[in-house]
Amino acid sequence: MGKVLGEVKKDYGKLKLYINGEFIDSKTDTIGKAYNPAKDEIIAEVPFSAKDEVEEAIQSAQEAFEKWREVPITTRIQYLFALKNRLEEYSETIARIIVQNHGKTIQEARGDMRRTIENVEAAISAAYTLYKGEHLDQVSQEVDETVVREPLGVFGIITPFNFPTMVPFWFLPYAIVLGNTVVVKPSEITPVPMDFIIRIFDEIKLPRGVVNVVHGAKDVVDEFLTNKLVQGVTFVGSTRVGKYIYENAGKNGKKAIVQAGAKNFVVVMPDADLNKAIPSIVSAFFGNAGQRCLAAANLVAVGNIYDEVKRKFIEASKQLKIGYGLDESVDMGPVVTKDAKKRIIGYIEKGIEEGAKLLLDGRDVKVPEYPNGYFLGPTVFDEVTPEMVIAKEEIFGPVASIIHVKNLDEAINIINRSNYGNASSIFTTSGYYARKFRREVNTGNIGINIGVAAPMAFFPFGGRKESFFGILHGQIDSVDFFTDKKVVITRW
Ligand code: NAD
């Protein structure tokens, strides 16, 4: 066993709402539960905020907006520096809470925190340069034109379970540094890490109402989508819910960034360097127990490398140590809920029923120290065809499907027929194959000899087809989402 880190707390009690700079006890009767998935233990109660509480949070964000937009940008940036410093200070603590509530490993959670903080840094740098001016003198006789960017007001931030701090921070720092205010609704499954971060907003004395946090699910989202004071929403989650949000945001005249589900492909060419590729591929499939929107799901082996890829992939996958992510030597934690485990097992049974060959079965994995955890081992199917349900639908768990094809054209064709278009990767030593893949494949993020094509904060987060709805993407692209351009034409 490796070094085992301690839990920050056993029980986080009933989470508070954070409205207008106050920690509030919700008066709702609807209480959800947040679990530690490695132990099947309840670690917090989650009050699903009542309608009037969400309205109050939005109202407080609106009142804060009137003042916050007048705060000089240089001062707003200083709040973000303070936020960054506190996040650095608490990073290890928050990473442990992520492990406790989500189940990923401590190394993965530390990675989440790094990306969380990088988004604060990218928001600071964007704010410094965004106002550098878009101005042209003498567009006609004695006429000058200037673009002025203005914040818009209150935004709702709706987040998924799998990155409890990073995903809200794809939007939150950009929104507030540009003068907007927000109401955040964390996932009702993993709300505990954000509950910790609230105290940082309080510690840095961010003006009241600039960031508010409420809990719940559809009812809160519906309030965001219908409340007249809300200018727009950002959503990251499944395609089913994403479509609902995009449609309703449009119907109600609200802006929306919607980043949705995925089914990602990794292509291995006959000339790939497997010594380098295999560790990267294994981590792409089984990192985060397959629960990331950039996780690999289908392994496409091209030509005569198929047997070797299969053998090495299985060998390496069998080595992964499954357990509680607070043990530093663990490679893969549990999946997030009992229901998620049931759903994933359902897909494994479906694969067998469809005639795919189960080469590695993770259903009976045992973790003796944590007998009640929602563990699944790496699972690998071979002889999968692109038409099978297991090759088409998002499983969101540690299940890999191997598809054997003749050439790169066939691989690209299969990827481009998928309903999703989040990410795809190629492993090759040929510049020709790499370039062809980059140009022809219709996904928003592309990895070349990289298994998880995760863009840094200062790049937009891509997505195509049913993986993305809207125009502007998360991370740095959101500076355009959170500002509107006013054009001033002057004769003088
Ligand atoms: P989810 O769609 O179930 O939930 C996302 C959010 O929507 C949560 O806050 C939830 O409370 C809310 N919600 C749930 N049902 C709703 C409804 N009927 N109406 C309105 N709101 C509702 O997603 P999840 O299971 O939390 O997260 C996993 C999904 O997120 C996967 O599909 C994954 O691919 C996707 N994801 C996408 C990206 C990306 O950038 N494209 C990143 C991370 C995760």
C-alpha cells in the first residue's frame, strides 16, 4: 500500500447556500445526499433550494452587478489574484475533498485543482488585454469608431459531477473579472468541493452578491432559464440535458454555452511507437474511471498493429491498482454513484448480448478494504463494430471497445459518423497521417500522440455535433460570452 492521506472531515453536514455574502440555512424540505463513493457513506446533506431562495440569489447578483460593474478593472483583477492565492493555499485540502466526494485519485484531483487555478490566471490575463481597445480614427471624414465591451449582468453556471471545481472555473473567473455576477449551481452529486470554495470568496471579501451558490437540480436550472434578470447560462453535462437547456435558453432569449456528452476515439496507426502510446492510451480510457468528457471510449487499431495493441493494452490495463483515491498508490477509483455502476454494468451486459468479445471483465473487481465502494475494474471488449450500442452511446465508465479497421480513411469515416464530436486522438510517427487526421476528423479537440486532448485554460475548449451547442466555447472563449460589444461612432 502507498501513502494514505487523511480525510478532511468525515461529514460535512447540511450544506449552506451562499447568497449576498451570507451563509444561509435553506428552508427546503427536499434534501439530497452526497456520498463518498469508495465507502458508500453519506458525507453531506444537499438542500435543493426553494424557488424563492434561487430568486433571492439572482436578485442579490443583480443588485451586486450595479455596483460591481463600476469597480475599476484593476481592482477586480486584485480580487482574482487573492482568489488564486487562496486556491493555491487550500489546493491540497480541496483535492482531498474532491477525492472523497467524487472518487477519483488524489493525483487526478490535484490535476483538477491545477486546471481550476489556471483558469483564474487566464481570466486575469484576459482582463488585462481585453480592453486594449478596438478603435479606428477617421473611418470617414471626421468620424471615429470605437468598440466598447460591457458586462451584461447575472449569469447562471450549471455544472456536472465529474469536475466539481474545474468546470465552474471554466466560466466563473472570466464572468466576474469582466464585471458580471453569477449564481452557481454545483452538481447535486458532488457539491462538497464547491461548498469549501465558498469560504474563500468570503475570506477575500469579494463584494456581497458577486458570487452566489445555490443547490439543487432541474428546478434551479428552470429558474435560471426563465428569470428575467438572468442574461445567460453556461452548462456542462450530458447531451440530453444540454439540448433542453439550449432550447429553453433560446426560447427565453438568453445566451448559452452548452458543452455536452461525448464518445471519443483513439486511433493507433501501424507505425505508432507503442512504448510511448500504451501508457497514454490506458490513462485516456481509465483515468477518472472513464468519467470525463475527454475520456477515450473506442480504440481503433489500424491494419497489422491490431494484435500487438490489443495484447499490450490488456496487459497494461490489468496492472492498474483499484482502490480509494486517497491512497497515493491507487490508479483508479470507484465510479461516482451506485446508479452509475448499475448503468455501466448494463452496458457491459449489452455488449455481451450484441456479440462483442469480452477480453477483460471489470465487473467482479474486489477492493477488500472498501467492500461497499462502487468499484469497477477496467473492462475491454474486442470485435466491436461501429453499429453496436457500446460503440455509439456514452457509457461514462471504464469500458473500452476495440474496433479493427483496414486503414486511416476507414477510421476517420467511423469517427465522423458518430453523433458526438468532442475529441479524438491519433498515435502515429507519420507527419502525413497526423496532418490528414487533424484536417479530416470532425471533432472539437484533437490529440496527436496525446490520449486526452484537454486544452489549456488560455485556449477554448472545443466540441462539435452533439457534444456542443452554441458558438462560443468555455475557458478563454468565454470572455466574448461575458461581454457585449457596443459600437460608438463619433463625429467631432
Ligand atoms: P447531467 O447532464 O446529468 O447533469 C449536469 C447538470 O445538469 C447538473 O448540474 C444537474 O443538476 C443538471 N440537470 C440534471 N438533469 C436536469 C434536467 N432534467 N433539467 C435541467 N438540469 C438538469 O451530467 P452529469 O452526469 O453530471 O455529467 C456527465 C456528463 O457531462 C457526461 O455526458 C459528460 O460527457 C459531460 N461533460 C461534458 C464536458 C464537455 O466539456 N463537453 C465536460 C465534462 C462533462
